[in-house]
Amino acid sequence: MKSAMPYRGLRAPEVARLCREVFGAHLLPDRIGWEAAARTLWDEAEFREERYAAIALTGYRAYASYQDPGSLPLYEHMIVTGAWWDYVDDVAIRRVGPILRTDPAAVAPVLRAWATDDDMWRRRTSIIAQIGSKAGTDVDLLCYCLAPNLGHRDFFVRKAIGWALREYAKTDPDWVRRYLADHGELMSGLSKREAGKHL
């Protein structure tokens, strides 16, 4: 893992177990306390696992009611300041994506704006946020977020394009075949290989 922030050396299952124990023993009183705790843990982290814990806190079951568009500024902060795939992918797929599915009218315009943002991690989020949506995927939104990024030069954006298409191909392979036929000439080899991996 390429990272300027050091690790403590804990494996993911250990981090998850510790988080469940601590979060269950120290419930936060309200949304303000929840967001403040998540931001403090994130911003003051000295080790990578502490940021994993901040993401885990945002998704802890006791705070499920806070998963709404009001939490997008927090998740955007994590995406932009985290600026690496292990943080961004988790937040994009497990936080932003579910909020999109429950309130598309509020979240889709945000993703459309992020699709052309100067920050490539916002762009990556706009592309992969619907992974896991399966038949609930908004293909118009997916196309909108893909279009300005098909020729993007960054590896993480090109990989995201292929990943998003590959995952949606599990639901509608014919749609992905048509998309590749129509847009493949604009895509990088990496994006096309990833998209067609299981077709």
C-alpha cells in the first residue's frame, strides 16, 4: 500500500472487531456528536487504521438514520482529504451509493457535478458510487458520469470506469456490450479490459 501515513499493522477484521466493541460501549448522543467524532478521528489520525475506524463509525448501525444527503459534506471531506483508493472506494460505494439509492433527487446532481470536478477522487466517486446497485442502477446517471472521463489519463479514473461497467455487466451484460461498442474507441485499454472481463 502506497501511503505517507503509517500503519499500526492491524488486519481489517481486527479493526472491525475493535470498532464494534468501542462504538457499542460509547454511543454518541446525537448527529452533531457523531459527525464531530468522525471528523476528529479522521482529521487527527496519525495511523491509517484510525481513518478506517472513522469510516466505520460513519456506518455504525446506531447511526443509520444519519445516512442521508446531510452527510454528503462529511463524506466529500473524507474523499478529498483521503485521496487514495482504500478510503475513497469504501466511502463512495458504502456511504454515498446507498444515500443515492434512497434520495436520488438530492444526490444525483452532486455526482453529476463531481463527474467533471478538478479533483480526480470526486470523479472516481461519481463513477463507482452505483457499484452494488444492480437493477437499481440509474444508467443515465452512469453514462453522464462516464462520458467526461472516458479519455481521462489517470489510472484510478480509468480503472474506475472499467470496474463500474464490469459490475453492471453482472446485471445487464447486453447493455455493457452496447456501451463498449458505442464508446470503446474513446476508452483506454485498461477501462475496456476491466469492463469486458466477464462478458
